[in-house]
Amino acid sequence: MKQSVFTKLLAIATIALFCAFGVMSPVQAKLFKPSEVSTKEVRDKLNAGLTGQYGQDIKSVVESLRFAVQLPADAPNLNQAQTEAKYKINAFAARYRRDKEVGGFRSYTTLRTALNNLGSYYARSTKRVVPQKVRDRVLVELDRVEQALAQGD
């Protein structure tokens, strides 16, 4: 019983700290219900499914981005797909931007180029559709990322 109460209080405190320091917006905090969420689940949601293994993480981000930018404007799950992509972008950038080991990989620098192209659209709102010109550029960059990964870079 005491551990359950402690876990709930820890989850609430974690969410409050993340909101206070700008890591998580209050809207994102509504995703977490302290009575139903463990600290492991909070960590998993904040990491957007990224594992810390670079190869798997970059493939996951590429897959999510490719799906989100290829959806038509009238797709019913467009907002959800773009929101998921935005979370993966933020989690990937937070995890790997200071990692000197992966910073020199061609796959990393190419993905960062694609993320920067999408950044202006997803930073403000996930309700807008990415323009065709930007979409084409991002898809080319994602192809290059996959080629670099296949070559081991």
C-alpha cells in the first residue's frame, strides 16, 4: 500500500517538474493519469518509444516521419500521426544531440536535416499539412538516411 502511494506521488512530482521546466507542456501532462501510470510508463511516454539503441531509434523515427508526411490532408488519423512524429522528433533530438559518438554519422546528420525541414511545421501546430515541396525534400532525406544506415554509417 505504501509503495503504491509513493509511486503515485513520484509520478505526480515528476510530471510537475517536467511541466515547470518546460520539458512537458500541461497539455502533454494530461496524457498521464497518476492513478494509472507507473514511473516506467512515464519514462516510456517521454521517450516516445525510443530505446537508446541508435539503429533501432533512427529506424523508428524514419518510419514515423515517413508515415506522417505521406498521409493525405483528409486522413482521419493525420493529427495523431503528426503528433506522434513530433514527439519522436523531440525525443530523438534530446537523446542524441549531445552524443559525440553518433554526431559524425551520415545517417544522423541527414536525419537532422530532415527534422529541421519539418521543424517549422510541427513546432507551431500539427493541424497543417506539410507542403508538397517540403514533403518531397523530407522523403529524399529519409531515403538517404536509410541508405547511410544500410552502409553502416
